Amino acid sequence: MLIPKPFSKCANDESSIFPKFSLLFIIGFFTILVGVVILIVAAMLSDGSANSGVVIFIGPFPIVVGAGREAPWMVLFSIVLAVLSIIMFLVLRREVKKTDI
């Protein structure tokens, strides 16, 4: 039985997606794990004062919150990271659309 070329290509593409996904999943998991370890060590070594900054995305709108002495700098840094992530998302999305055509 002959398999048409487009279907055989799709089957090969789907089988190559899983190793890439699992590699990204493992990298993401260990990145989060290292971040948690760094936070725990920083909390143990701190003198009792803490600073925090958070960016929460609800749809395309970032909500930025900060607390502590260095909060304005952390909020500014969070806003810069949020803007960069939105720009990166838009650029990568445009690149995908160009390759699909």
C-alpha cells in the first residue's frame, strides 16, 4: 500500500515533536527547581527584609505588583521583562506565519 507523501511527512513531523517537547519540559522543570532552591537559600541568608516583584498576565494585560524597599526597581524590571516577552511572542508568531505560507 502506497502512502501519499503529505501524510508520511506529517507522521514524521509528529514523531519528532515529542522529543523536543520532553526536552523543553525537563529544562523548564529544572529551571523552576533551581529558582526555588535559590529562593530558599536567599531566605535563609537574609537579615529579615525581603523584596518581591510579580508580573501576572491576564490575557494580553500585565498586572505588576511589588513590595519592599527595592520594590520600584523590581516593578520596573518586571515591566521591562513583560514588554520583552510580549515583543518576543509577536516576533516569533510572525516568523511561524511566514514559514507556513
